Amino acid sequence: MITTDYILLCLGMGIVTYVPRWVPLFALSQRTLPRWLEEWLDLIPAAILSALILPSLVTAGEPRQLSLWNNDLLVAVPVFLFALRTRSLGGTVVLGMALYWLAGKFLG
Amino acid sequence: MSDHAAPTDKASIFRDGVRAAWPICLGYVPIGLAFGVLAQKAGLSPLAIGLMSVLVFAGSSQFIAVAMLGTGAGIAAIVVTAFTVNLRHLLMSSAISVYLRGIHKRWLTLFAYGITDESFALNLVRFREGNWDWKRALTVNHVTNAFWVASTVIGGLGGALIPAHAFGIDYALMGMFLCLLVYQLRGRLYVLTGLIAGAAAVVLSLLIPGNSYIVAASVIAATAGLYIRRRWPSLAASSTPAGERCREPVERNKR
């Protein structure tokens, strides 16, 4: 059953997730940006991807602790090298899954 | 940027979008199922799960919301948490806005709904490579959204019956992110920025709970990168100049 409170919760969450997605798009796409901002934004993807990936590979637990020996990291090394070499998105995804599956089987 | 434009008929736009979106869809299935199972255990019906997925479409905050619901947290606390968890989309949306110049506001409003870590990273790469446009990007956003909503609802209906961790599917998104990161390393400056971001993110993630480390580390790294570009231009010289990538959209606007 869906209560009014639950609908309010979803609406509230929806608004606060939507606004950060919408405001920059709306504000920035309608004008020419200063040079420094363009250069800064140009560096954001590399930065954000790295910031998303690395902690999930080398930390674990709650609260997080450094963990330098785990399947996620072990698999990431050959997968990263494969991506560097082939630049194939599909191939990288499939290889990552296969190695992760194997690592789970044999390394536990 | 390539000179020949991609076909503009609806069928090829949809096909290209779906083709590009499959790694994300694949990656969403195990996460969506897992979310559905958890949400169902927390007492949410499949309909309630679907409602949240449609209205929110943000994996991490949905997981947190369900966990908080389980502990009896109030609406305000959950909403505030969701807000802080999703602040990183400010950065993503800013970075992708460069490619969405001159698009009608109505479409921007629809586009914004589908900006996630995954669609952002994928679309950005495609835009840069050329032969990509906002309609294809929008298709990616909405196809992946549909997969997300469906997987969460299916998880709520009977996800516990589906074997978890099958075929390494849990690694699909990580594999995709690793390859998308490779695409971003277009010169020494980008490698350096990535290294700074990664190191900062690891340190900050160990120091502060939650996921604000993503935004903090990205801002630190991009600012450091910009400083390096200004201070030692020769170091950044091997990289593609930033202005290069906006040339095409700007020209299109003039016509």
C-alpha cells in the first residue's frame, strides 16, 4: 500500500535529485562560458570518473578502510590495461564480468 | 569531430541510442534487482518501488532511503540526505551542458531527468567523438531509466529467486567506468588530473563518511589541473585544447 507520506518522500527525493541535474544544464547551456570555466569543465570528466572508481577499488567496509587485496582491484588491473589497448567499451565490460566471475570462483 | 552527420531519422537515432546504452542497462540489472529485493524486505510494494524509481532515478540515494526507512528516519532527513548524495550531478550537468547549446528548454528539462553517473560518462565520450547528438543522448538516458525502473520492480516482485552475482554481472558498471576513464585520458594533463582526483578521493573517502568525497576530490583535481595548465603550459601541450570540443556546437548555433 502506498501512503501519502511515502508519496511525499518520493516527491521530495525526486525534487532534490532533479534540481542539481537541471540547474547547470539550464543556466550554462544558454550562454558562452568564460575560457577558464570551459577548461575547468573539460577536466571534470577525468576527475569525476577517477574519483568514482578508485575509492570503490581500494576501500571497503563501513566505516571505510583501506583494502588493497580484493577481487575488484585485482580484476581492475587487467581490465584497465585491456581498455587502454583496445579502447573497446563492450569488450572491456565483458572481460571485466568474465574475470570477476572467475575471481569469485577461484579466489573466493 | 567527423564531418558526415549521423542519420537523423527516428529509427537510427533510437538504434544508436540503444546500442550505446547496453553496458549501462546490463549493469543496472543486478543493482536494480538488489534494490528491489531490499525495498521489498523493508515493506515496500512493487508499485511503491516503481514509484520511487520513476520519481527519483538515482541508485545510491534510493538505497540510502530504503535503509533509512528501515531505521524509522523521517521524510526530511531522507530528503536532505538524498540532496547531498546527488550534489555531484551539479558537476556532471555542468560538464555536459557544453554540448547542449541552443537546445530548446523543454528538451533540456527532459534531458536533466536522465543524468546519472553512467549516462553522463557515456554521453560525454560520445559527444566528444562526434557523430552524437542530444537526441541520441536522450535515448541513452531514457532507455537506461526504463531498465532501472523495470529491474527494481522485478527485484521487488521476486528478485530473491534470481541468483545473485551470476556471471560477474556485478562488475559490468565498473568495467564500463574503467573504459570510459581510459577515453578521458587524452593527454598528460588529463592523466595527472585523474591521478590527483583518485588520490584525493581515496584519502577523503577514508576521512569522511558519505559520498561527498566525489564532488570534493573532483573539484580539487580539476582546479589543480587548471592551475597546472596555466603554470606549466608545456606540460599540458600534448593534450587536446579545451576550445576544440566546443567548436562544432557553437558553429551549429550560428547557422
